[in-house]
Amino acid sequence: MKNKFLNSFIIITLISVAFIVYNKFKLSQNSHFTVTADTVIKPGSEISKYVTQEEVDSFALRYWDIDNNYTEFVNPIAIPLRDALKKKHTNKVLSYLKDNNLSVDIEIEDGTTPLMYSSFYNDLNTTKELIKLGADIHKKDKYGLSPMAYAISMNSLNVIKLFYESGVKFEEAPITQGYILSPSYPNIDKLVINGNDIKIVYKYNWIQKDYDTPKGYGYMFEDVVFKNWIELAKFILESGYKPYSYFTIGDTIKYGYSIYDLFTKEDIDDLMILAKQSKRDMFDYNLSMDELRYSHSLYKRLEKIPNFEPMLDLLLEHNVSGQPSKELMKSEYENCYKIYILSIIGAIDIDDKGNYFLKYNSMSRNVYQKYCSKDYANFKNIKDYIKFKNDLRLTDKLEDILFSTQKNRVIFVDKNQTDYIIEPYKQLSSDELKEIYEYYYYKGGREKIQEIYIF
């Protein structure tokens, strides 16, 4: 079994590399196997021992790019047409179709049609004219992508509205590719500091991936939420679309209104066994299931993006499912409070006069103090909880950069400034610190706080 897994891993890795290097994802090995995006894996065949049809299709979709400039695999007669579509030359597109007696749904490459290109480039005029000529607004290419899917992947809002008004439903485009790289905390590149002000510089700030970069793919509405396309999200929700509650991210995309649409009962049983091993005496089956559901929800994605509040308000306004449970938020608050106390205990000291003070300040401690400095309390509501999770994600990244050995990631506007001074969220008095100290060491705090599970 282990050998089979290892062989499969090696073959899949080689396929992945080859797909990047060659436009049509060709894999050439010394063996007698050749795998391309068109390969059909027959059950029981020799190659099926190493790679599945699902894996081949996944690689093909991940590396497909409708915006490529290659001509090798393009229908020769459609090359000038594709160029005109890219340049949004409506008249040239229409005249070329007419002069060459071409179908309005001519397949340009891998089943793509002119309407898919015009929707991708947010070319409203050309899209309107193609629809007038009878273009199939529901057609899908070999990757299962429709004109609506291409429009959504580029936030082509005007074209999206036209498709919807023409009878296309958002349910027809459950999967979209990821062409745009939007700001998120994992891709914070640098910090520009001026006194106490920090300006965040993102590595990716609304840029389109180049051709050689895999586009990836995922659940359509998750992509809209994560990219913070608020106008598009609002239009989709107001159309009556009901987002799926849960989804997966990765090579295999699944989505549904139940967590069992993503995982089999056996899968969940295995996950619960792992959770029990990790949490030991703290394990609670229902709470662990709540954690699993939340981790695959749209709300979880809001933890990693800036300016998330309008999107959160929109999801709550439309009562989009997948919200964290009250039990989960209570457990998270208790955990947060414990970490807050420990962060103080780890930094506390006493001077010669018996005054208690903190040896250093901490960004993360500020977050804990802001949201969970009181015992036996809870987050105010879902918005308060998501705000806490978002602030903590941002703070963790900022601290990683501030204390990194890569000094070029921190830029001081004032050349005389060499450090960023962290100010406390709220300055605690000596008496307040003493109370926390005595609670921890003499009033049972240590025993209560010693076990922490971080979700």
C-alpha cells in the first residue's frame, strides 16, 4: 500500500511539473506512459494504478488559461478571431465571422467559443452582438466552464448582469478559475512605518496571474467572497442564489449544504479520532463537528482578507449558512482568555518597590486584551468573533515581519527610526497586574489555564 502511494505521488508530481512546462501539460517519462490533458484513464488499465481520471482533469483545469497567446492548439482559422476578441474589436469580430462563414459558436481552443472570450474580457458590446447572433449562453468548454464562469472569474460585472438578464443562472457556474490575485494577509510583502503608523504593502494587489502561473479553481461564491468583490456578491445574492454552506479547497473541489456532502461518514469518523487524540480530555464531539463545519465555510475565508466587514454584513443580511455556532464561539472565547492571561504571566515582573509591570508589549496580547480580557464572558456576536479572528491573523503576520531577519521587509520613512514601538491596547496598573498574578499562582488560575486547544 505504501509503495503504491509513493508511486502515485511520484507520478502525480512529475505530471504537475510537466503541465507547467508544456502548454498542453504533456508528461514524457522514460516509461511507456504519456499523459496529456486529453488522456482518458480507463478503469483497470496499467496507468490507472498510478493516476486517476480525476487527477488528470484536475491538473488540466488548474493550468488552463483562456488568456494564453499560444497558437499550436488553436483552430487555425480562429486565430485572427481570437486576436480581435482580445482587443475588444467588436466590428472586426462580427465581420470575421461573417466573411469566413463561421458559426457564432465556433470552437477556438479546447471548446472555448467567442462568447467565452468576450465575457472574460468584460467586453459588453461584443457580448451583446454575439448573443444577438444566437450564441449559446449556456455552452461549456472541455473544462466545464461556461461564459458566465469566465465572466465571474474576472469580475466582469456588466457582462454577468447581461447573462443573468438573458436567462443564465448562477447555479450553472459552480466552479470558476482564479485569475486575479487579491490582497490577503498571507501575501503581505512589506511594512512601511512612519512613527506609529504602519502601511501594509501587499505582494499581490489586484493583479492578473501570468500564463505560466497555475490558475487553480474552486467554488464560485467562495472566490467572490475571498476576493472581496462586494458588488458582485450583492448582485448574486439578490438574484436569489443560495450559496453552498460548505466547500473544500484544493485539488478536488466539493461543495454542498451539509458537511456530509464533502466527507463520507468514514472520513468524518477518522477526523474525529484525530481530534480526540489531539485534544485528549478536552475532546467534545459536537464541538469538533462545529469546528469542522466552520473551517469549510465562507465565514472562515473572511479571516484572511482586509476590509472584510461589508462582505460579512452582506452574508449575515442574507442569512448565508455556515455561521460559527454559539458553542464554538464560547469555546474560542475561553481559549482566547486563557492565552491572554498566559501572555501577561510570561511578561510580568516586579520591581524593587513591589510594583508590577510588563517587561514588553505585544501586538497579539493587544488583540487578546481587546476581545477577551474578562473571564466567564463571550464574544458579543458573530461579527465580533470574525473581527477577532481577522485581527489575530493580521497581527500574527505583522509580528512575523517585524521580527523577521529579513530587514528589507520593514521600511522606515524616518531614517532615524530603527524600531517600531508597540503601544499597549490598554495600560494595566500595578494593582491589575498583581491581581492577575495572584489569580494565576494562588487562586487556581494555573490549573484552569494549563490546557489550551487552539482551533
